[in-house]
Amino acid sequence: MSPELPKKDSCCEELWYFLGEGKLPLQYSPRLHKIEIQSKANEWVQELNYCPFCGSDWRNNLEGRWFEEVARLGINGDYLEILKKAPERLRSSEWWKAQGGGK
């Protein structure tokens, strides 16, 4: 996951700031357009359904659409195998931006 969330894709200044600051365990996945909290020891990850700063709804992430696109291409296996087999465009935000956006 990348801490880089384009400001135009952020729901609020605070989320954009704290993701870029890197001082909180918040992460942004450009590939799935979602935010998560990750433990310091990388033992667990919790997806956030709402922005912790402004309350915006983040339940409309793209995980389901991403797996549909992977299945449409006939790519299968466990999660890591799928990531290795997936075309480069499916490893970034390129795939959903080409389809007209995420939120």
C-alpha cells in the first residue's frame, strides 16, 4: 500500500495530510481505492469504512470490482498468485481510472 493519496481523491484535508505524514498507521491502496489501519508489527489490517476525520463513506472501495476484472481475465489462484499473474495495469489505480473512476 502506498501512503500517497492524490489530494483530489481524498475526502478531506485531514485524511490527505495524515496519509502523507506517515505518523499514523493509515494506509491507502491506489489499486483498490481504500484506506486501512495496519498494526505496527504487521499482524493485522483493518479496512476503514468511514474516514476517521470527516466521516465520509469509504465502503465503495474497488475490491469487488478488482476481483471481477481478474476473474474476467481468467486469472485465478491465491491472492499473491493473482497479484503476480495480473497485468501491470491491475496493480495500480490505472485500471479503475480507465473505467471512469472509483468513488
